[in-house]
Amino acid sequence: MKNTIIFDLDGTLLDTLEDLHNSVNFALSKYGYKERTLDEIRTFVGNGVKVLIEKALPNYINKEEFDKVFNAFKEHYSKNCNVKTKPYDDIIKIIKILKNKKYKVAVVSNKSDREVQNLTKIYFDGLVDVAVGQSDDIRKKPYPDEVFKALNILNSNEEESIYIGDSEVDVLTAKNSNLDLIAVLWGFRDENQLRDSGAKILVEKPEEILGVIEKYNE
């Protein structure tokens, strides 16, 4: 029986793209680099903010220059990570239903742990049992470390858990964690990208998540 649901955050529970876009462009423009489009940022996210800035900058940047832009991004985003960010339609309703059905609910993200804790408390206070973000003492996704940390806190195991995410990083995270995967189509990747990365079960609307989970438990 499945009793634990682990969600990715950005692109799965929260639409964070515009705030990320604004903070990236703030940092780029501060140091004279070309700003990026929203669609470009959409393709860059998923592997944490360091990789996001690496992809946003030209390839020839040295470490000192990278650090300046990266630190400017982090400072700006820490103060502006919740300006335009919002939950996807019906997501909160679905998590409430899961909690009412006694499922354990976790969030794992490659966003910094401080921002994960902050946003989880703002939008899902009392609905998420544990949230794990990126920190220096744990490897980021697609390594399974964040997932295993959440499972350990929840006293759950891989066989009774489902991972839900929106990117190829999430597909690989689920595989590396030995978890069944539900891929969502309202996030930062399209259907072809998800299927090409190995996703088998895809949903177009949050309410479809409930039906998939119920099939696992038939």
C-alpha cells in the first residue's frame, strides 16, 4: 500500500518561474550581462540555483565573475522569492484531500533549504509533514539523498512511497530512489521531454493524482 507522497516544489506545487526569472535578470543586468527570457529560464531550472546561473551566463565566465553574479542572484531572490510565486490551481485542495486520507506528505527540492522551509510554511502550513531543500551536507537531486532523508523522518520506505515531479531531474530522482513516479504536465517541461526522460505515468491536472494513487492501492 502506498501511504507516502513526496512532491517536488518548483513546477509541481508552486509556479516560481517569474520570481526566478526576475532575480536572474537582476543579477545579470547588474554586471552587464544579457538578460534571459522567461522561456530560457524555464529550460534552465531543475538542478538548483547554481546550475541555473551557470546556464544563464556565457560559457567563458571565470569563477570570480560567476560568484559575483551568483551572490547577487541569491541576495535578490532571498528577498523576492514570493512576489509572483503561487500554488498551481487545485494543488492545495489535493494535498488537503491526501492529508484527510491519512497520507504522509513531503516536499523535496533543489531550492535552498531556507527558501523551501519558508515557502512551504507560507503555502502549505500544516499540510506538509517534512520539507527538505538543498544544503551543504546533502547531495541535491537527482541523487536520492533528499528523498531518503524525508523517508527516514517519516518512517516510510521506498515501496510505500510515490514521487511526483515535473522535470527530467525528478524522473531520475525517482529512479535513483527506487520510487514510483507521477510526472505532471503543468510545470516546466512538456510531455515529450518527460517521456524522453523515462516518465511513464503523466497527469494533466492535479485531481488526476488522486486517481493514480488509488490505482496503486487497489
